[in-house]
Amino acid sequence: MTNKKNNLNTLCIHGANKHTEINEHVYPIFQSSTFLFKDVAEGAARFAGTDKGYKYTRLGNPNYDILAKRLTILEEGEFAHIYPTGMAAISTPLEHFLSANDHLIADNMLYGCTDSLLRNIISRFGIEISFIDLANEEEFKKNLKNNTKAIILETPTNPTMKEIDIQSISDIAHNFNEEIKVMVDNTFATPIYQRPIELGADISIHSCTKYINGHGDVVAGAAIFNKKISEKINHTQGDLGTTTSPFDCWLMLRGLKTLPLRMERHTENAKKITEFLKNHPQIDYVKYPGFSGMLCFELKKGVEAGKTLLNNVRLCGLAVSLGNVDTLIQHPASMTHAAVPKEHREKIGLTDGLVRLSVGIEDVDDIIEDLEQALRKI
Ligand SMILES: *Cc1c(COP(=O)(O)O)cnc(C)c1O
């Protein structure tokens, strides 16, 4: 297991796997909200933490634990939390690390609900937020303050595919103050292509709804933490109640087994579709970072042409969400990023004509044929 890629293929299937005493092949679903104690002393010991056994599913469950451990291994972290949504994977650590009078630096291109969470909720708790372009290191250095507690960014960004250097942002932040928490939303790249903690970040975040589960049947999130972070955050998750059902954890463990295979095909297909779109007379430009299955493009004839394209696809599904086995297409300015103010959208290149494509693992010729017939309608 010396080759990193082969190692990940194995770890996605076997990492942290367990069996019960009957030795089933696939670990069962522990669909139980609570756990029986044999006596009062055992119950008390579990709440005191001297006995690590289970107490109550909001505070821990076997299916949750296997998934958390597998993601910890894949992202080379210290421990992980699984959350009911990607948004809870962002809001729970922010609520844990930030207090009134703290300062947060946020990249100016964030997922629509993340942007809205910061502007409309976190900002109400006496936390100052600077929205800046974290691809510009000089601007970043100028914005660091003595009360800066956390940095939040996505790379590649949803949907404009901007890339930010995690290593350099983490180095600058930690040289300034090693307590600053660098939080990276790793949803688009997945641990197959990018491991933020290895690059110096403190927290790697996923909307597991996307590639981690990969099959469009779960909404969930995860955060993987590095060793500098205290497990006191377990209490924050328990108190906020942002935990996940055993069945959803089980589904994610199943989805995760094929993550490396899926990512390989997503990438292969997205490369071919990028070539097709780049050479198509209706397309102005395409942005694709060269890995994973996400790309965005703009049509020469603008918003109306985009609507015609979206209204005429047959194989590609017109829906938000991404990272599923099937291809999905959507219009960020009116859908996923509708909550981002228009002036701000224009400043960051999220134009009204931008179309986002989450390339699936179907036969690529079928996807291209579908896009081609819809583009002919323009
Ligand atoms: C979808 C998404 C989220 C939010 O995740 P949910 O599971 O929908 O709550 C956060 N960040 C990125 C980059 C996303 O694509």
C-alpha cells in the first residue's frame, strides 16, 4: 500500500470497518435512539466519559462512528463529525469557535447558503466579517487582525471554479497567529484530489450530499479536524443537536466505497465535455480545473440562451445539488446562489449567464449528445 491512490481505493472500502460478534459481511444499521445500561453505575460512567460505551444517538452511534473514522483516515485528520447537512458542518464549527467581538475572514466566493449564513446570522452575534478575495494573498495579509479567529474558504469555488492556495493561506494565517482556524470546504475536490489538513488547514468540510455519498439519496455533511482542535467541540455538536441518522451514515459508508472509481470517471467525462464545449460555437468560455466533475460555462448569447439550453436537456437533470452519479445542470444566479446580492455576484464573476454542470458517470457520448441537441435549439 505504497501508492497513495491505491491506498485510498482500499481505505474507502475497508477504513475503520467493524463487525459484530455474528461476523456479518456488512456492518448492520443500529437504528436505535438510545442504549440500555446494565446498571446505574454504567450509565453514570458513560456520561462521565470513563466508559466509552454508547448513551444516546444524538451523542454517538456505531454507524456514525465508522463513517467519522473512515473520513478521518481519508483526510488524514485527528477526528471527524458527521452532520445532518453540509450547512450544519459549516455552522456548527463556526458557532463553536466564534464569540462576540471576534473577526472572521471569508472568501468572497462561497456557496450561496454559506454566504447567507455569514451575512444574515453569524453577523448578528457581534462577529465582524471581512469578505475578501483569498486568491489575493496581499489582500489577505492586510485583513488579518489581532481578533481574527477563523478563515473560511472553498476551493475550487462553487460555482465559479476559482482556486485558492490552501497551503499558503494556512501558512500566512498560522504565522500570524497559530490559533486561527483555517476552514476549507472540500466538497468539490473530495479527499481523492485534495486533503486540506495535509496542506496545513485545521478543518476540512464536506457537503456529503455531494460526492461523498454520491447517489443523490442523502443530505448530510462532515467536518474533519486536525490534532490541534479540542474534542470539546463534541459538546457543541451535542448541544446544537446537529447529528445524523444511523441509516444516513450507513448509506454514506456504502457510497464512499466507490468514491475513487466514481471520481476517476467524473474526471474523465468532465475533461471530454470541457473539450466539446470549448469548441462549440455557442459557448463563450468554460472553466474546469482539470479534476473532479464540476465545470461552469457561459453562452455567447447570454441568459436567454442559457434558459433555452436548460429547458431542452433530456438526459441531464435540471436540478441543484451536484456530485451524483447522474449529470445535473443548473443556473446559479437564480438557484443555488440566488441569496447572494446581485452587486456582489457581479463583482465575483458569478454572472447571470453562468451555467453550472455536475458531470455524472454516464457514457460521456450520451451526455455530449444531450448537450448538443439542446444547444441546437438556441
Ligand atoms: C451543497 C454545498 C454546501 C451545503 O451542503 P448541504 O448538504 O446542501 O447542506 C456547502 N458547500 C458547498 C461547496 C456545497 O456545494
